[in-house]
Amino acid sequence: MFTGIDEVDWASLRHAYGSAEDVPGWLRALASADAAERATALDGMYGAVHHQGEVYDSTLACVPFLFALAAREEVPDRDGIVELLVSIGARSTDREERARQAVCAGAEDFVPLAGDPDPAVRAAAAGALVRFLHEPARALALLRHRVWAEHDERVQVALTEALGLFVRRHPAHADAAADLLAERSAPPHAPGLRLAALGQLALGAPGRLPADLVPTAVRLLRERSARRGGDPRPPGADTLVGRLRRLRPSDEEGSRLLRTLHTALGDRVAERTALLVGQLTSPDPVDRCNGVWMSVGLFRGWRGDHTGPVGLLGVQLHTDHDRLREAAASVLAELFALAVPAADDLHELVSARPDLWTHRWERCPPTLGPALTALARAGDPRAVPVLAQLLAGPAAPADLGYEIVHLGRAAAPLAPALRHRLGLIEPGSPSAARLAAPLLSAVGAVGDGDAVPEVLRLLSGAPDVPGAREAVAGHAIGTLESLGAAARALPVLHALLRTRHAAAAAGALWSADGDVRAVLPVLRREMREGDAPRRRRAAGQLARMGPGARAALPELRRAVRSGPARDRATAACALWHVGRDPGPVLPVLRAAWSEDPRTRVPIARCLTAMGSEAAPLRDLPVSELAAVRRHRAPEGAFAAVGAIPEDETLLSLCRALPAGS
């Protein structure tokens, strides 16, 4: 297995963390009789040699030895080695084509592995026949032979997924593979196998699907669950790979089968919703848990009436299954206002389980629990008494203030406690900005004018040394402006005009006395000399000032002609507010809308302000309202937390635009 391993100059090769001199030890450990040693070695391979799918020169050097290990039946856990080989060959990019070529060079070794005595090895090798054998007809013949010879249901599912991959990769030979898939999607095959075949047909040959796809899939899911025993997931070793495997769904195969169907249905939101409802109403809590996690992709990536599935997420909060309840609460916490249909369920859980109000990760400070977070983000005032109790306690989560923002003026009863906590922060301390930012956001949201002295203390009380005052300045300035109290901080604001907060300070000074001339030179300087974020902030302040900032038109005109779409769009919006000439603005906004979806919310606000002058761009919001995907979905359905409310804001702005604008 290791012939020639000592002849490789491993010290001169590299992996993700430097020299690859530790790689031969990992390769040898993959053949160890000790399970923990093998798991640790696989950790090393994935964590360094094939880190996050990357390929290094050491990765290429490992390929022959991995093939040699996979071929020896006495080596335990060879399925993990085969999976690693497939990943090395399949995930390499054009830049790393050598990795694919290295695995393709050993493709013949996958043929006996597809008939290996170990079913886990057979399952891992099935897709490799399609990915790496050069002759499609031969790969299909081997798959067909394995289909008829295989008796293990899990390997049959892997073979079915390999047939689906074949259909998508080799359209000229796809009919025969699609015939096999269609045959396997019908009785008398087992429900899991039929589900797998339906998913692969949906991905590659949708014309072969039954008309009642979703009801059929839901029925098969329940039949499969009724046949499934307990938790099919082995405990796994206490290593990185072992921990990751424990984090996977307890019914990983079932999760994959249903996720394939969701992926294939794509923009068919009504059918995906019906499928999700079927999952969330399953008698099996494992199926429901898988459905909860799959709902994230639908909610984040697609628009539609999600009331029914969200209500069913609320139902899961009453289960005795901790994992299912935690999953439902976590997903609801991402939905913000869309979680309102589950608000009663959230309130019931929060009221009954004070132990869930906070969550403490190992070696980390407490954070707000997902159920309470979801209730607050939904804007439900029933969260206020619970948040008050937390604020009164000795260890209120540091992030609590950010969630109070979503309650707005309904959180006014929390104002005294927020002021008290602001008073405990030492200005200029290393943790001042981290602790103050959420509290300042909350103070501004509830409109607590009595908190102004504490805000001024934080802003002006910091040591007059580089960076100390700036750390908290941005948050404090915004809070003072929202409270209408910027005039009480004039000396500090003037001092900040030479810092990275110059634009915010200038805007606050203008809001205090309305004197554009006093701050215009600062904003023009920021537009000329600042980095991209500072230019965007300066343009935003100029837009607020409107025609009074006409002296800055040269800088704004220059800014709309170059740079990323986000910068051009911000400058173009400011250019209209200041110059009120739509001519040079509309083409920039149209281009930015298409180039960078992040620009759409501010552009929609600008179009609203432009009124009838925005008529040439009316097609943009009309098209947006007709789109089924959320505007950030092209970047991936699993966008950051906050993508859903941002998209809902965009839809509201587009709906509010007059039909004639």
C-alpha cells in the first residue's frame, strides 16, 4: 500500500497549513486497526490536505496511496477513503484540473470497488463510475449490471443517484438511464428507492415524472419512515469528521432524498410548499426535523405565501423532541415578521420554558435563545416582559439590544434598564463599543430622550487618544440623531470631522443647525479622498441635504462614472437628491439594479422619492414583483441572516411605487 511513500519529498510539498511532512503519517494511520486513529487521520486529510475542497501539490501526491488503501479489503472504513478520492477529483476547478486527471488515471480501480464485499464501499464508488470513466456506454453498462446484482437498499439508492448523475452528464446516452430511473420509481421497489428515482428524474428527465409527484413523494416518505428503525446514524468518533457526522440529520439519506426533490422543483413554489407541508405533518419527528431545516432554503430563497409552513413550524415547538423543537425555533428566528403566524406558539414556549430564554455555547457568553429572539424579531410586545427580566439580571446577553430594535416603541418600558446598562459601560474600555452598540441601537429604537446624557458620556468620556473615541462614535452619533439631540454634542462632533466617522459627524452637525456650508467641505473631501465605505457614507449625507449641497455635484458626477455598482448607485441617488436632474441618474440606477442586487432597496427608495421622473425605470419594480426568487437568491439561497426582511422591504417599496411612476 505504501510502496514509494518514503521516496516522496513531503517536506517540500504543501497543504493548507504549511509543510506536508505530516501527510505520510496520516496515510499510514488510515490503515490502522484503531478506529480513533483512522478517524483522526481522516480529519487531517480533510482539514489540511483537502481543506474546504482545495487541492494542493500534497493532495496530488496522496492520490496513488489513497487508491492503494481503497483496494485492500483488510483496511477498515474504506468508504471514507473512496469518498475522499471522489471529492478530490470532482470538486477541483479548472485551475486544479490536475487533480481530476490524477483521479481519472485511477478510474479503473473504481470498477472492482463498485462490486466490493463492503456495501458502504459499493455505495461510495457508484457515482465514481459516472464521474471518472471515460466511456459513457461502459459506465452505464456497469451501473446497469450493479443495479440488477445489488441487494442492499442503501447501495441501490446510491446507484439510483449515480444514474441520475449519468442522465445529467451524458444527455446523448440519457434515455436508457432515464428508463432505468422510471422503472425504479414505480412498484414493487421500496419507498426509499422510489423517492430517490423520482428526485433524479425531477433533476434530469422531468418529462418522465408522474402528474401527482408531490402527493406520491409524501406518501413514499411516510411509507419509508414506517419501515425505518431508530436513529440510523452511528455514534462516530470524537474527531472533526465524527462531530460533523453527528451534526448531520439523523436520517441523512431521507434528508438528501427530499432535498433533491426541493432542488429539482426550484421555482415551483406551490409544489415545494405542498411538499414541505407533507414533511412537517409527518407522524415521524425525524421527517419533520428534516422538513424544518429544508424550510430555510425555501424561505430564504423564494417568495410566496409561507403562512402555512410557518404555522407548522410553530406546531413543532410543542414537541418533546429537543432537536426538533430547537430546529423550529432557530428557523423562526430567521424569519422576522414572517414568523407572526407562529407568534402564539413562540410565546407559549417562552412562557413555559425560562431555561430557553438564553443559550450559552461552550466557553462563550450567553446569547438570546432562538424562541425569544424569534418573538422579538416578529415585533410581538409579549417579548417585552421577558426581556425586562433578562435586563434586570446579572448576565443579560450582550446581543439583546439588537433584538429590542424590532419591537420599536413597544419596548419603551425597557428604557430605564437600557439606560442603567449604558451607565455601567466604561468609556474607552476595550469592550466599550461591543457592549454599547446593541444598547445604543435599542435606545434609539425606543426613542428614550432621557438616555441622552449616557450617550454623551460614552461619546465624550472616552480618552482623547487615537481610536478610543472612534470605537463607539458611529453608534453614538446615530443614536443622538435619532433622538434629536445632536446639538448637545457639538464639540465632540467637530472633533470627529477628521476621523473615519467624518460623514456621520457632518450629518449630525447639519441636523443640529441646518448649516450646509459648515460641513460641505468635509463631505466633499470624503468623496474625493475616502475609501469606498466612507464615500458611500458621505454620499448618503449629501443626499439628505438635498439641493443645498449643490457645491458637491462635481464629486457626485465623478463618482457615478466609475467604481462598483454599489458605489455608483449610492452616488447616483445622492446626485438626484442634490441636483434633481434624472438624466445622468437613471442609466446608472438601471445598470446597478442588474449588476448588484444589494443596490435594489436603496434604488427603490430613490425611485419613490423621484415620483413621476422615475417612470423610465418603472419596469424594474414591476419585474421585481413578478419574480419568484428573492432578490439576493442568485448569490445562494442560504444568504446571511437578514436577507428575508431585506427582501420583504424591497417588495413593500416596489408595491408602493405609483403605477404611473
